[in-house]
Amino acid sequence: MEKAHWAPGRGGVPKTRENQERRARLHIVPHLGELPLRNITAAELRAYISKLETTVSSVDYRGGILSELSSILEAAVDDKRLARNPMHAKSVRWPKAPKERREAWSLERAVRVRDEISPRHRISVVLGLGCGLRQGEVFGLSPEDIDYARGVLHVRRQVQAIKGRLYFALPKGAKTCIVDMPSSVADELKRHVETFPPVEVELPWGKPEADKQRKKFSLLLTTRFGNAVAVNTWNTYTWKPALAKAGVIPPRDKGAKDWWEAAPKDGFHVLRHTYASIMLEAGESVVTLARWLGHSSPAVTLGYYAHFMPEAGSKGRTAIDGLLGRTGDEHAGRNSPDSPQG
């Protein structure tokens, strides 16, 4: 099968296309790329899925690979190069990922990391923990996005990277949103701006190769050289050292390839989960939180974070108990031998 047909020209944002290309290049083409289309049968796919189970540990990532393969085969059906998509065969069983609960840090742990990270980057932890911003959104935040009078942040862009090339893009899902800004976060932002004045940065907009569509924004968080922050470099040289100093992960072993070992659950995104847990445990509305997090619907927020609502159901029970208890007492009183109606 020609290699070109493993990239059927679908659209999407550059980061998504890069992930699709990587899955095909690393996990699909090496195993199925030499087969004629007619030979990609249900039996061949069952063997392929079995092999994936031994080489790819993440159930979610295996599902992503199979989803990409199914999309490629579906495109071949549309192009009249295949009669039907063998991924739809009943005997081809996709891996079922267990419902993964979002895990949060304790507030104490988050504060330790905030205090251990370098002073220039302290504001990143404050914005992740205090407003639930994603990592790229923090790196793309501008002073113009801060509305101190209304106490909100306008999340209008993020900094993304593909193969080391940085560019500006809309937030996840191509959706801008308005996020609540507590006064403590506002105070930290003012101190940060005084200590580390924002720097105007110019990057391509929408995709890294869009040199004719470059845009300039004044960024709150930059490197000490005045450049936009690169996620991978930041994770290695800023985030992981702070985790090690705060006792979240062990320090780097001498001679280790990676400076610090860190589980995915301790990535920057855990601050967003911690923010959500604090909001829900404080009784904040799921509808409101969904809007602040930029989720497509409150159902998405509930699916991720319902376990952070320890009082869920208790208010309803209390209301029913109060209503039925009171009604029951009144009913019992009306029908007692001593009542006027008895």
C-alpha cells in the first residue's frame, strides 16, 4: 500500500494533525504498511490489536491508534479503494479504557510547588491553581487579557509547539473563554508585572509555518531572553526541578537520561484538576465551572470531576427528609386520637 494513503489529507489544527501523523508513522505503517488493502482483514486486525497490547501500555493511546487506523480505512472506503472498513467487524474488539478519574493534588502540595519554582515562573502555578488555565494558555496570556475591574481573565490564545517550532493558536477547541480571577491572583499578577515586565513576542499564528500570518502579543511569561516559553524545555528545566524540590518526585539519579522522572499525573495539568476540585468542594456550580474551564458542556465537567463533589446528593436528601419528615409529623398529628379530627 502506498505510504501516501496512510495520510488521507484530513483537516484539523496542526497539533492534532501532528499527533495523527505520529500514530500512523510509529504504530501503523511499520506493521500494516506493506499489506495490500484487501489483505487488511478482521483476522489481520485482531492479530495487530493483540500485538499492540504488548507494545503500548496506555489503553487510551491504543484506542487513539486504532481510531486513527479506522479513519484511514474509512477514507479508503470513500475513495472506492476498499469495499468496507474491516475495523467495523464485530470480531475486532477495541480496547475499553477504564473510566479514568482526574486526580488532584492537596492544596499544601500545590503551594509547596508554587514556592519552590523559580520566581519568574511562580505566576504559572498561580494561574494554573487559581484560575484553572492550561499550560499553553498561561504561556499565551497577555496583560491585555486581564480585566482587574471585573475580576476576570480573557483566555484568547495559547502558545503551542510542533517539532520545536513555537506558534500562537486559539485555546483548545478553538474556543475563547472568560475565567474568574480571584483577588489573590490579581495581586500576584500585579507583583509579577512589576518584577518581570511583559515582553512583546512575535510568532506565526495558527501553525508554525505560517510566516506570513505572524502576530505580536505582549506576554506575561517569557524566558529571561524575552522569548515565548517552549513547553518541553519548560517541563524539563523549570517544572520538574520544582517538583523535586517540593518532594513530589525524587531528584534526578546521576547519569539518568532524563533529568527528573515524573509520572504524567504530576504534569502541569494537575493544577487544573486541583482548581476544579477546590471549586466543586466549595460548592461552586458545575455550570459555572464548565464555563470557566472552557468545556463544551457541564456534562463534560461532571464526567471528569463528579468525584470531587463529596456532598453530591446530600442536599437533595436533606430537602426530601425535611419535607417528608415534616409532612409525616403533621399527618400523624391530624390522625392521632387526641387531634380534633380524631
